[in-house]
Amino acid sequence: MEPEQQAQQQPAQEEQPRPLSQSYQEDLSHAMNATDASVVQELLADAREREQLEVVEAEEKKEQKWYSVSSTILIFLTLAVLIGGAYYYTHLTVKVQPPSSVGVFQNSDSVVASSTNLQQVLAAYTPSTTLPVNKPTLINLVTDSTSNALISDSQLFSFIGAPTISEPLQSVITSARLGVVNIGSGTYPFVVASVADSEKASKEFGIAEPTLLPLFSPALAISSTAAKAAANQPFQSQYFYNLPMRVLETIDPATKQPHIVLMYGYVSSNIIVITSQPEVVKAVYDSIINQQ
């Protein structure tokens, strides 16, 4: 190759462009080779600042990760406590039931249920008018004369001739008593019962309506003629003394007027009265209102 061609190639090689990107290490290397001390000092300061920023960022990331893990654990623990508390409340706790009471009424002398029967008890009071007017009296039926403990609800239902009362209906009744009240024109029997859940009780009484007349007609002294005439009649909803009642009635053949055979309804939020006379309902209702 001729000397002139070699001379032309050498400048071309020297003029090759430098890469646009340079690493920080390359800049630092060039700076270290430089004689300007201020440039070196500035680069070293930048390096220390970057290193500190990297340490701070690493610590912040570590703290954020720890906070995330802690929050997740806390959320799971809170959910576990809530679920456990809900399970305990719904499955392990015992619901507090209101005291079973049919109200405060005057009571008769104790009568040992095993030594008498329904007809004898009713005959002692009905149609007598010796009792105070419109003052309901509960018949104090007891198991024996020593303890004077009241008979149970199931024993009461057997005593009044209603041993076949359905289990669902019996289960909604927390307490039941037989009573009598003088309404002025005569003394009439009634059955008063307390219920814990009025909504459930209304449903069960509605289902049992076709059986209520044969179940309670002996206790309410309903004649067999009236019971037979109303046997296939449906209950109707009516109001007596502003109280909603369910009423079973027939048409009196003599007067051609409706005649109530059996009725039941609430005289308070958890007390039901079963009777054949609207005046009995009013007497029981007034007595309960006076107690409040």
C-alpha cells in the first residue's frame, strides 16, 4: 500500500464517533484520571448520596413489606374472632326466655287435680255469681296438698280433656291455667296461656284451628249441641274491645243471629285467652292493663 493511502486511512480511524451512553463507573474513572480535584470531590459526594438513598429505599421497602404482612395477619385474626364470636353466640349461648306468666290474678283455694275432675271443678263455680264481678280467678290445680305445686301444662291439658293437643301447639305455650270469671250474668270458664314467641304462636294456633273446638269445649263448658253445629265452620277475624280475635260462630236457630261458640286472641303481647264469651276477654284484658 502506498504511503499516501495509509495517511488517508489513519485520520478516518481516529474520527470514529464515541458511544453516547457512559456508565457512572466510566465517568468516575475519567474523573480520577483528571487533575481537577473539585470534579473528583463532586463525583464522590454524588456517589455517597446515591448510596445513602439506596439504603433508605431498601429500609422503606422492608418496612412496607412488614406493614403489609402485619396488616394481613391482623385482618385474619379479626375475622377469626368475629367468626368465633358469631358461632359461640348462635350455637353455644342459651337464649334468655322471658319469665312464663299468664298475669297476676286472684287464685282459688288449692285443688288436688288427682282427687277431682273437670266437671266437679266447673260445677263449684259455674253458673254461680258469688265471685266478684269482672275479677278473673285462676283455679289453683296442684299435684298434692303437701307441696301445693301447680300441675304441669301437659297435666292441665289432660285434666281439661285436651290430651291430644298437638306437640307444635303445646311447644309454643310456656304456661297455661284454667280460670273462671263472673261477668254479671253468670260465671264462665276460660283458658289463659302465655307464649314466648307471639309470631310463632299465632302460626301454630292458626294451623290448629280445626281442632281447637273439640280440644277446649269441655273446659269452656260448651254444649255438645253448639259444638256439633260449629264443627265444620271456619274461624273469622273480628274485633272486640279493640282487640283482634279469632272467632268461631254459628247462626242461632231461634234468633237467626250469629252466636259465638269459641274465640281466642291476645290480651297482651304474649298472653292468649281462649273462651266462649267476649265479656271474659274484656275482664282478663282489663285486669292485665291494671297490672301495668
